[in-house]
Amino acid sequence: MSAASRARLLVGGAVVAAAALAAVYLATGGSSYSPAQTRSPCEDRPWRDPEGIQAIAEQFSLSALDGAACELGVTRETLARALPTPRSRDRFTRRYGISDAELAGAIRAGLVRAIDDAERAGALSPVFAEPLRETVQQIPTDEAIELIQGARTLLDNAQTFLGPARGLLERLLR
């Protein structure tokens, strides 16, 4: 078999393979693909049974983002992309016509929602819930954003600081 014949055979095989792949894609519903709908941040999302500080921190952050996004009328994902830097926050507020005060209020409302959700799920003791609600209403916006983004870091630092009292912290959070 000559080199030209092998090349034609190889190209023909590639064309057949590509056609077969397209046929399988269409047969399995590929022509009707639509992306999954993003859930409304205003819908309640039940907390999973939180096991340990890591799970509590993750759910707290997601709940706070949902609460703030609901207040602003955007998706949680959109808000999460907007918060990391002052520049991204500025682009976000300009794009959606939101003032800095509105953003700050929404972030605080999101934190209050996260505290409420954590308390309802049994992940946060009512003894700590009320003082936390009052605290998040007073903290500067940058610190509130850090709390949303770094709840895991905050709780990890508390664990490290407490050392042997870690179990006590987890019981108090529950």
C-alpha cells in the first residue's frame, strides 16, 4: 500500500469516526442541550447536616452570598465573582446601578440570613446568634466581605487559637 493510499485511508477513517461521534451525540439528546437553570438566591436552601467547622463555614458562606444576592436581585454566582477585589466590586456596582451603600446593606443582610440559617439548622448556638447579628450590622463593608469569603479561615483560626477547646467550640456552634 502506497503512502498516498494510507493517507486517504487515515483521512477516511477520521471522517467516519467524526460522523459516528456526531451521530451518537445527536442520538443521546445533544441537539436539545440547554444549560442548567441557576437557582434563585431568594429560595431557601436547606442546610445539609453540618459535620464540623469546615462544613459549617462552607454553608455559612453560601447562605450569606444567597442572602446578599437576593437583596440585590442578582445570582449568587454573579455576586461571588464581584466581591474578591475593590475593582471587581466597582465594575459590579456600575453594571447593575447599585450604590456602595446598597451593596453594603445587602452584604450585611446576607450575613444575617446566614446566621439565621445556621441557627435554624442547629449549626450555631442561639447564645452566639444574637450577638453575631448585632456585630454584622456594625462591621465595615470590607470586613463583612472578608467574613463571607473567609468564614472557613475565621473558624479555622478560632480552632487553632482554642487548641484543646476545639470540641467545645464545635458544641457551642451547634
